[in-house]
Amino acid sequence: MESTKKDTSASALSKPCCQIKSATAPINADPVLVPRQSTNPLHDPPSSPEPKKKRGRRSIKNLLVGPLALFGAGGGGGRASAAWIRNLSSLPSSPASLSTGIINSNIANNTPTPPVSHPSPSSSLTDRAVTPSPPGSDPENPTPIPLVITNNCGETIWPGLATQNGIGPGTGGFELSPRESRRMFVSPDWQGRIWGRTNCSFNADGTGPSNLNGVNGLGFACLTGDCFARLDCEFTGAVPNTLAEFNLIGGLEGKQTFYDISLVDGYNIPLGIIYIPAANTTWIPPNLTNAACIASAGYLSDPSSTGTFYTNSSYPTPFENLQTNRGVASWCPWDLQKYPPNKPGNGIYPYPDDNIQRPVFDPCLSACASTNSPQDCCTGQYNAPEVCRPSLYSEQAKSVCPDAYSYAFDDQTSTFIIPTGGGWEVMFCPRGRSTNILAIFGKELRQIASGGPPPGQGREKYYEELLAVVTNKTYIESVSPKPASLGVSLKSGWRKVLGFVGVVGLMTVLL
């Protein structure tokens, strides 16, 4: 492989993936999801996932020893066995690249270019969603499970993949140009995470940075998400990074799939998860499964309670409806910016900092990743939701990405649970709005995860009532948070949450 080097010219520095500054980034070596068990699948909601653990700095011993346990059986940094690779040889090749382009936004005027619609890598989401089949008996899980990664950013990214359980896709990372997708496969019991690396510059064989100092002066090959400067990751990525996490065979008797978008490690670029139904799951409405977190300026469309960016007009997706491109440019608390703007000539930041121009690419550390304190990481004496409350970072993150994990005990409003089966597309830099699915349709998703209709109700009747709710745009808009009730105000360049009646309020009640 030829070495790749990002453009650091003045024009490149204004792009969402190209603001390069010198700084350190701690390595994260924790495992991802663990199996969760549901108690009564017909009456009780599926069990909450285990709380997110601290993902801050690690000692050298933990950096070297911890990941070995993480990638022990079968995973191996995402690599597949020779037998598994042979089994994949007869499967379809990668789909055609998605046609898309970069959004040129006028952030000051909040006038982004309209978002581009995207077909699904396997088949059209519209085709699948218009006439889904009613729920029926679950056949055996399809093998293998398709996993598609799409780069919808305007810049090259380098996806990283880590496997905790099962057989991974055969790679731990690769380069992905704009408008390109890569189709891979994992085993039905796969557990792992996917993240995007930015501003990478590798040597010819992908085993280190293109120069000894690396992109940040400390030997890193990537500005965010770096994994010991290797193209093919053998360890998880450096914070901050936006994560897609999967446990394909969890819950009751391994018949549930858990997945989420996590900001517990921080945030670097927008990320979406699009579900590719299997034969036994085509009946699940797509506006209940396709999640997105868009917390970067230039990617947002105008505020709206619903939309069709991830489904179609028959199944309106609930959206976060308050943020604007101007507002989302400054959601990260000032002291948690990974690469804050340069200080003025006198070396002192003015206060308040409202008028300081932040970089377009503005990765944000979580409070835990920044301080590594038990209080921020919910460890030690703070290892319980009663004593570990959301930090300012968590509140801000939840306000821009309601469906994403924001801190360790943010399970009820952040974990998607559906029956096993089907594949996944992880899309970097989706356009549109962050989704707000779990706050609006959490009850419906829990019933779907438990296996379908409650006792005494036939499947046809259950499905009819389900569709009546999830296709009702008026209902979605009526229960979506309103600006007055959410109580959000701007102060000192931060979005300080004064009251949580909407999504964050629901999280507080359920914890």
C-alpha cells in the first residue's frame, strides 16, 4: 500500500476532517458490550445492558495486556479464520459505491445544502419498508451476517474495527474514500465495535506513521481514533471517537441483538446505523431501527420532528428537532475540545468565549476520557446510577444526539434491542438530523424485542396496531420535545441544560 498523507493546506484545514493540531490522545482498551439477559420477554422490558465502563487512560501494562484478552477467542483484531474466509468466497461481492457528495454549509446563516438520500447497500430501504411481512416464527439465524461500512464524508476516513466475541470481518481497519462502501461479513454471535479514524498518514506497509513524529508530533498515524499507528487495528482506538457497538446474540437465549451509538469515549464524526433486515425481520418498521448521531456543523438539515433520511415517507423517523448548525458547532464544553482554537496573541482566552471561532472539525472528549476520575467515569464509590449523575458533557451530548449513549448509566434511552437476524450498515457522516427513536418508540421497540405480540393478542392484530402508531406522523410530532419544555439556553458558548422534560427527562425517570 502506498502511504497516504492528508492535505494540510489552508483550504484543507477548514474541512470537517482536516483540522490538525498537536495533542495527545489516550488509548482505550476496554471491551464493548456483554451479554444481557431478559427475564420475562412478554411482560417485562428486555434487561438493561451492563453500564458503560470507564474508558479513560490506561497504564502501559493494561495497554499491552488488556487488549490481548479482548481479542482472545476467535476475534483477533477482527480477523477471520482461514475456514471462515473460505466460506465467504461464494458470497456476493461488495455492492456498488453510494453516490453522494460533501455538503457545503453556510454555518453562519444556518443554510446547509439539502441532504442527499442514500440507497441501502443490499436493497432499497423504500422497497423493504413499503410492504413488510407480518411477524411470524423466527427461522434460524442467517449465516454469515453482512456488515457494510460507508463513507459519506467529504474526506477519506479509515474505519477501525474491534472484535470481542465471535468471528470478525477479517480486518481491523482500512482506508475508505468518499462515496465508497465496503461489504464484509461477521458470524451471528459477533460482538464488536466500529469507529472512524481521521487525518491518517501511514507508512507504505501500514505499520506506523509516515514519519516518526506522526500527525500530532507524538507518533500517531491518525489525528482521532488512532490504534497504535497501525492501519489494520489490533487494539481499540484512541479517544475521542464516535462508536457503533454491537452484540448480535444477547438477551434471552441469545435471541436478541443489542446495538448502540456511544459517545462515552467522546465524539469525532457523525455516525449512523442502518439495519438490513433478514427474512425473519422484514416486518420491523425501519423508523424504529435506523439510528443516527449528527453533532458536527454542516451536516444538519433544518429542524424537524420527523423525516425520511433513513427510511421513507411511509415510516417517518423521529428526529431531534431543536439544534441548528450554528448551535451544534459549539455543543462541546470548552475545556473538553480535543483541539481547541489557538489562544489570542496575549495567550489568554477572553471570557465569555462565545465569539471565539471554533474549528469546523472539533472532536470532543467525554468528561471521563478527560479527567479519568471515578466521579466522571462512574467507578469506585460512584459505580451506581444513584450517585453517578450525568456530567455537563453528558447533558450536552444527549441534547444533540438523543439516541446515543452519553454516560455509563444511560442505558434505557440509548440501547436498541431487536430480534436476532439481519445485517448492518455503519455510515459515517450521514446528513439530516440526529434520531430520537427511543424516546418516542421505546415501548414499541421493547415489545418487538420480546418476541412480538403480548399474550392473548394475535400477530395480525398486534402488527396492525403497531403500524397505526409508528406510521402516524401527527402522533410523533405531538410527543416530540418542544423548545419551551426542554429548557435549553445558550450561555458562555455552552448549551447548559436547565431542565429535562423531554428526552433527558425520560432518561432521569427511567434510571
